[in-house]
Amino acid sequence: MASEQTVKEMEETFGQVPGYMQLLAEPASDHSWGIFRDLLLGETELSPREKALMGVSAAAAIQCPYCTYFHKEEARFADVSEDELEEAVTLASTTRYFSTLLHGNEYEHDAFDAETDEIFEHLREQQEAAADD
């Protein structure tokens, strides 16, 4: 179980110490709480909405019902709409789809990188041309 200070922080933050946090092995409990607290709940470069959408996407991609439920509730708490949640999950599925396609066909990684660089160079050129108009 976590240190007294960590237990107090969890209770102040959540109103309880969630059972799943009690599953952490003692050597990792304080550290694990720190990661959760600082990255998910703390002020970082990403907004709470962005973090929640990323969490939903990752949870959907790894097909974790626990994480999916948590991050969807986190997203709703951050005022993410149901349409935005659906889009985030769809984007995650698209990434997984193309990842499967590339890996399963053993597509040449260097060729992929070169094509991607060309694509984004073209998109930047189009964006600049549109800004000049």
C-alpha cells in the first residue's frame, strides 16, 4: 500500500482511495500515483480535453474496458462531446487499421518515412499557397 501522504492525496483528489490503486505493489505505489497525478491531473503542455481524448483513443486501441470507461468519463468531465468521443475512437481505429496493414505486409519503413516526408512537404506548400491568396 502507498505511503500515508499518498493515501491522503488520493482521498483529497478522489474522495477515496480507488481499489485499483490499492493493487499496486508497495515499492511502486507512491511512484505510480505520482505519474497518474502529475500527467493525468496536473498542469502540463496538453489541456485536460486533449489528455482525455488521447486517453480514450489509447484505451480503445488497446481494447481495455477499464481504461475506456475511465477516459470517457474523464473526457465528459472535460466537456468533450459525444461526437468528439466517437471521432477520437474512430481515429484510433484508423491508426490501428493502417498499422496492421503496414506491419502485416512488412512495408519498407524507409520508404514509408520518405513518402510521409513528401506528403507533409506537399501539404505545407499547399497551406502556404492558400495563406498567400
